[in-house]
Amino acid sequence: MTHGTRSGEPAVRARHTVVVGGGLAGVTTALALADAGVRVTLLEGRPRLGGLAFSFRRGDLTVDNGQHVYLRCCTAYRWFLDRVEGAGLAPLQDRLDVPVLDLARPEGRRLGRLRRDALPVPLHLGRSLATYPHLSLADRARVGRAALALRKLDLADPALDTQDFGSWLGAHGQSARAVEALWDLVGVATLNAVAGDASLALAAMVFKTGLLSDPGAADIGWARVPLGELHDRLARKALDSAGVRTELRTRVTSVSPDGDGQWTVEVPGETLRADAVVLAVPQREAHDLLPAGALDAPERLLEIGTAPILNVHVVYDRKVLGRPFFTALGSPVQWVFDRTESSGLREGQYLAVSQSAAQDEIDAPVAVLRERYLPELERLLPPARGAEVRDFFVTRERTATFAPTPGVGRLRPGARTKASGLYLAGAWTATGWPATMESAVRSGVSAADAVLGALGRPRPQALFEFEEAA
């Protein structure tokens, strides 16, 4: 089979790559390769694309399995949104603004805000920190000093990965209140771990990149439509337009080298031959598919732990929240988002309560969670006290992310393996980022780049522009 390149060069044999896994990492890899003129087959075991960032129907509602956000500094995910023509459906805030509610504070001091000014780093957060009611004056001063110390850390220093963030914060004068009201407020949502359980390397990366790199870096974006619209429907449309063959409900049973520089990928009822294979699946699945010798220590993939995320979904008969989202202190409730419009709800209000680092609750019965969270929402939102709860349900992702524990950095492999033509992608690979949508897309770009290098194909300039923007 021949394939003419887009620039009108002479036709060459279309090199074929099989991408295993249709989450963000796999879709990104497939699009990047197809854009470079490589013939791609994408195989996904589920009946949809999108991995762990997906939607489903519940009665008349379209529900996301969990609330996902991204930041302005997430340049790779923003590239992905542009590439699938979905950027307008997941807009960013004009300027970072996070309402923080603490009912333990006196009346009139319960609502604080973390927001930025149009000033250079680190002054952009100075006024917000100076007026933040949830920290004492002394704590605010110590937070400023810790932020400056954090800014000086060298993210390339491997010693950072051996330390935990909580101990570092303690050594830099951060009180338990400062950790709760500021560092964990951001860190738990981005790392899916409390400071004491998180690698200093990953925590420093989050805070340096998100809060201390560019004034607008931490501006928050989120989908105003169901995630399935972006990660499944629009992704599938982009893949189809790029000429990618996409097979859903297709589980790969084995991946093996042929000995002639090609690869064999077995699925029920078909054997595929490929010049390259990218495993864009969770680490345990990748471990099970890896041929012997592909990694020096494949068992390390099994040492990468996982961390759960729980989402509590509540549909009220009336509006009880007047802002798009808020976060809470002194409550089991972490972040609450209004999902009314995106779900298609026509009357009342639908709130999603997103609970990261949810090890203690991930297996709790729905009745127990209902007893815990409905009174908390009434405490935080007075209009909820007289409202009727029309629906209450829970979504659980027991292995939502890899656990960002100290030492995890040495366990995360890069895109290349020791087997020529076999590559890895996934948020759990060595992207330098915690397990986010950004990390997943970056891993797909890295895998595509490695494949193109091996196949002798040029990099599409547009694909790598986001790296310069980072």
C-alpha cells in the first residue's frame, strides 16, 4: 500500500502503527502520527474513547464519571482541545478565582478567595494572600517565604522525588492550618494525595508551574459540555478525519515482535501487523502485554501504586449554588461544581462533589455517603436546607490516578522501551507531571515523537508548538 504525503512528496509505503488504548494518551498518539502521514490503527477495549475522563447516561441526564479541570499552563491538553475542535466547549477563566468557604470562621469572614492580579510573578498572588481570611497574619507571611523557597527548587534534582511534600512544608515553617487551608487545597486536587503522602518533586512541579511560573498559569478551565462530547465524539470525529482506523470493544490479547522488525498484535478474530506499537494503557495492563526484555525491570510497573477519586452527585429541585464552583475547609466536602447545564437538566440544579485522595470512602455504601454529604451540603449552602433531593448517586474510580508517592519517579518509564518499535504512553509514564489530563496528552506526544524518529518521519511543527509555550 502506498501513501502520498501531504506536502506532495513522492508516495512511500505507509508505515503502520498500532496504538493500544483509546484514552487521552492513545488518542493523542494516534492523531499526532496520522498528522505526520503514518497509517494508524487505534484499538480500545471499551465501547467508547476517553479512558477515565468519560460520560454516561442516567435517565435524562448526561453525567461525567468525575469532575475534571485543567489550567492555563496545561499547554498539551489545550493543544488537544484545539486539535479536536473543542476548545470553545471548555473555556478558561479570564483570571484565577477560587471561592473558599470555611463555616468555622466568624460570620462575614467565611468566604475567602484565591485569585490573581495582573501583576508579574510572584506579586500576582500578593493581594489575595494578604487578604486571605483563612490564614493568620503570621501564616500568610510564612506561606510567602515557603513559596519563594519552592520557586528555587531544581525540578531536575532526583533527590526531590525521595522526599515527601508534607515534611518539606513543615521544615519551611508551614503550620497544619496553612497546609489545610492552602497547600492541600490545591495539592489534593492536582496530585490526588495529601502533602505528607506526595513526592516533593511532583508537588514542586505543580506549584512552580501552576502558581509561580506565569501570572495566568493557574487560571482554571473545565468542560461546559459532557466530557464524552470532547474525549469521545469530537475525538472520534478528528480520528476519522485524520484517516485513523478506530476499533472499539476490541481487547488486545498479545503483542509480540516478528523478528523481521515488525510487530504482531492479536485481537479476537484478527491479527494485525505493524512497524510500531504504542501501549497507551494503564501500567498493570502494559506490564501484562510487554514482551520479555522490553524493560529492564518490568515489575517496577506493578510497584506504581494507584489512588482513588470519589464523586458524589446530587440533583436538587431548585437552585442552591449561585457560582460555578467552590471549595470548602473544615468539611469532608472538597470541591463542588455546578453541572446543571452540561448534564442537560432542565429544572433544579445538579451538583458534583469531587473527592480526591478518597481511600477512606471509596468503598463506603451509598447510604453512608448520603448521610455524610447531604447534611454537609446543607451546612455549606443554606438554600439546600429546604430543597428536595431528586437524585443522589456516586461514581467511583478506584484506580483513578497513579499514587504520587515519594520514589515514584524512578518507577515511571519513558516512552521508549528496549524492544525496537515498542513504545509506552499514559499519564503514569515519565512526563514529569502528576496523573492529569495534561500528563496523558504529553505522554502521547512523547510516544508519537519517538515513533516518528524511529520511522524517519519529520515532526509536524504544529504538534510541538505547545512545548515552546510551556
